[in-house]
Amino acid sequence: MTTDDNKMQNLDSFFDTKMEESPKSSSPLREEYENIYSTYNFNQEYQYVIEQSKLLQKTEHIEIFKIIDKNGDDYTTNENGVFIALNKLKPETLKQITQFIDFCLDNKLKLQKDINQRDSIREIMNCQTDEVRGFNKMFLINEKN
């Protein structure tokens, strides 16, 4: 045995450590760990929904409300609007809302990319001289006939 192994055995006997199963794998503690972990994940999803919904338009907020109403989740209404307790939503509803928000944000990025491409094409077309512009018009007219 090497000296490192001897030191390790001495430390184990000094601290009276035995190879037992970890606290995470024991049944009651494992359930508590799972509950805390799932709660943490839901809290992250709640934060995601809150932060990303600030970027959405009124019509998109209405669609989120339709998802909540369709799934039968509770909400409160008054003259100030509709109020929803995110922590009371069903996990399926929260997942659908998250997917919808991702869809909306993805579409906004695609739209912005398309607008940028169109602007750059317009810029290119505006930089052409009158001769080139006239030639392009003749070419397009001849191609149509």
C-alpha cells in the first residue's frame, strides 16, 4: 500500500466515514430533492414568461390568455384587466405558453431579418445611375412581352 492510501484510510477511520449511499439517493431525501429541483425549474420558466412577455404585442397577450382559458386555468378579471397567478398554472399550460412565446420571438427575428434584406436591396437599387435604372426598366419591359 502506498502512503497516500494509508493516509486515506487513516482519515476515513478518524472521521468514521463509511461508504454509504448518498443523501440524494435515499428515498425521502430524493423526493425532496426532486420537488426542489422541479420548483426551481418552474421558477425559471415563470421568470422566462414574465420577461419575454414584455416584448410581445397586445394581440399576442390575447393569444396567451386564450391558451390559459382553453386549458381551464384560473384567472381574475376586473376593470384593470386580466390577472393570472403563474404559479397556479398547470405545467402543460406553462409549456404551451413558453412554446407560443418562443414562436412569437422567432417570427419577430425572421421578420426583422427580412426587413433588413429588403432595406439593403432598396439601398442598392437607389444607388444605381439613371442609365442603369433605364436599362433595367427596358430589360424588365422586354422580358414581360
